[in-house]
Amino acid sequence: MTGDPKKPEDKTPQDKDEKVDEAVEETFPASDPPSFTPGEPEGKDKDRK
């Protein structure tokens, strides 16, 4: 039986992938910089022991 309102329309895996890809494209590039930047903190005295 087609058109049954109780049964969701079957989606192909490709349709699902395209929807995810579209969502990913809309969220990137992120506007916030990374929360962690590797390296030594500024102001550290290198001569200090």
C-alpha cells in the first residue's frame, strides 16, 4: 500500500548522506577559534629557574 500516512517514506542511504553533508556545510567554517592553542603561555620568563 502506498501513501500510508503512518509509514514514513523510505529514504535511500544517499539521500540521508546528502542531508548530513548539507548540514555540515552550513555549520562550517566555525566562527570561534579553537579553545586550546599548543605552546607556552605569553609572559613566561625563559631565564627564570
